[in-house]
Amino acid sequence: MLLRSLTFLPRLRVSAPQPCFTFICSVVCKSKMSGSSGQIFPRFIYLEDGGDITRCYKFRLVSYNILAQVYVKSSNFPGSPSSCLKWKIRSQAILTALKSFNADFLCIQELDEYDSFYKSNLESTGYSGIYIQRNGQKRDGCGIFYKPNCAKLVSMEEIYYNDLANSLNLESTDTSEREFSDKDNHSDHGDLNDPRIRLKRDCVGLLAAFKLNDPSHHLVIMANTHIYWDPELIDVKLAQVKYLLLRVAQFKEAVSDKYGCSPSVIIAGDFNSTPGDKVYEYMISASTIQLHSLYGCNGGEPPFTNCTTGFTGTLDYIFISNTNSLKPISLLQLPGPGSPDVIGGLPNHQHPSDHLPIGGDFEVLSYSNCSTSKPLEEPLPEINKLKLDNGQ
């Protein structure tokens, strides 16, 4: 639940019409702000090796943790103006930001008020959406919005990470083998030495397969997720991303078998993990499905995607499968540490969430990807045998 701010600039349209895509040049003037209270609008920076922007089929994806209103309390954000935390103001600011991206796909985390606000408002601007709400008492979840004139939803699955706890077979497990520290026995969570309690963090994710409206109807699998936050439970985070990649691999295999092709894969979300830690390294090195980071492979991860008075760092990522079918051609620019619009932490009048949105434009390179690829699978992680690592 971290607010993310952006240094956004208005986009210039290419004169030639582009399917489900409005390209932005790298040479863009900064937008004029109406005083200190004006929102900042997005700027997508064209990558040097971006290809021919007038011929290939392109689409835009943005991932954004919008900060669920249920978590918005003045005590959590002491540096934020009180007016920025009110739902009436913040909801409109978030909606304005989402529309400003002009994205074909929106992967949103900490999405609450889905039925009462976001669904109808985004549908009125041309989006369709799918949504999964967290388990238990949590009211937020993950959503994927897409433009039907760009892609057709052909399959979807829900991910409940609590299923990890249900999959455990503890009958033959000796308590002495559980490598958990007593300091993890947080009274509000119960006994964290019990793997079933430890794993039940009520986190969720979405899997969706889209058939693009390009000449070959290229298939893209999109995953959106929100991984557990607590840095002391890195074993739980690792279990969740291992389960995520296993589910993605299984989903990809099913889609490949049904449609006779090998889809591209994009995984977006708030991973609550910093660059180089065990979760991040697993995402880019797992044998389950080979991935690379959109920003990491194009100049490096941003200095931060979450900015509050208590923490500033990078937690949000977009991972792409290592295929020859998709090529990133632009990145959504983020502010640096000295940017005046993030000083004091988020949210503020310029940025309605404690997280910053990330995203980019992609072009479809390969139209002949009809050889089914069957990814390797890894067994479900044995959470009771994972060592706790307090360091990130």
C-alpha cells in the first residue's frame, strides 16, 4: 500500500494511425502544471532500438498499485496533505491518471471499490475488466482492464496464494524441522511457526490469455499479482512467486495446446521485493519460465517505485518472457529522488498513490510462433523447509 508518483508528460500522436496504440516521442516538452496542486501526466520515453514505429503492431501496458482506500489513514502517511487522502478527491485523481496512460492493458493492484466505482468508470472509456478480491477481511484485490478493440480475452484463471497452505502435508513433518524464528510469532497473525498460518496471507493474482487484434492474432498471457509485504517473511514471498511461476507455466501450456502456438508472457505487479533480493533473483532465473525485467534490461530498475516517509525503494516490476515475439519500444518515465513532486513522500497532489505506475509500449515482432513450447515445471515449494532470510 505504497504511493507511487510519476513525472508524466503529454504524448504526441504519430500522424499514421496505429492499431490499439498511440506512440509518444522521446522529445516531449514538460507539461504545464496548474500550480502545486496539478497532477503530472505520463511521459513514455522511446528506446533507441525501438524499431519502426509506423509498421509493426503495438500495444501499451501499465501496471499500478493505486493504494486501496481501506489502507488510507493519516497516521500511515504523515507527510501527505489531508485533502489528498480523501476518497472523493483521490478516486478522481486515480481515474484521471489511469485514463491519461492511454494504455491498452492496465494491471492494477490494491484495487478496491471495483464494483462501485472503477468498473463502470473505466468501462465508459472503452475498457473491459476482470477482477479478483483478496481472501478474508481484505477488500482490495487485483484487476486487469483491457480494450476490446485491441485484444480479446480467451481464457483466465484466479490465483489464491492461500492454496499453498492447503497443499501442505504436515502429518509426517517433525516440528523440529521447521526453521522459523520465535520472533516471527506476531500475536496478530497467530503462531507463525505453523506453516499453514504462516502461508495464509490472503494474497491473490490473475492469469489471463489475450488474443491480440493483430494480423496473426498473436496470443499474450498476462499475469497481475500482489506479493506479501512483510520483509521478515521472505520465505512466504518466495513460496508465492514459485507458485505464481508454476501456475503461469501450467496456464501457458494449456493455452499453447488449445491454440497450437507459443504465447508471449508478461507478469506485472507489486512484488514487495527490492532489486537483487531473493524474490527478484528467482523471478529472473527460475527454470519454470524464463523471464527478464522490462526496466532492468533497458537501462536498469528505477530508483524507486514506492515513496513514503518510512520507505523509498523499488517494489514494482514488469517481467517479460524471453521470446522473439515481443519487443519493448518505450518505457514510462519515473521521477528521480530529487524530483520536487515526490519530496515529502506520497500520496500528494501530484501523485494519488504511494506507488508510481510503471509501463511501456511493445511491438509484436513474430507472427509465426505456432510451435508449442512446454515449459518445465517445478514442484510446489515446501514452506516448512524454507529458511527465513531477514535480509533483502
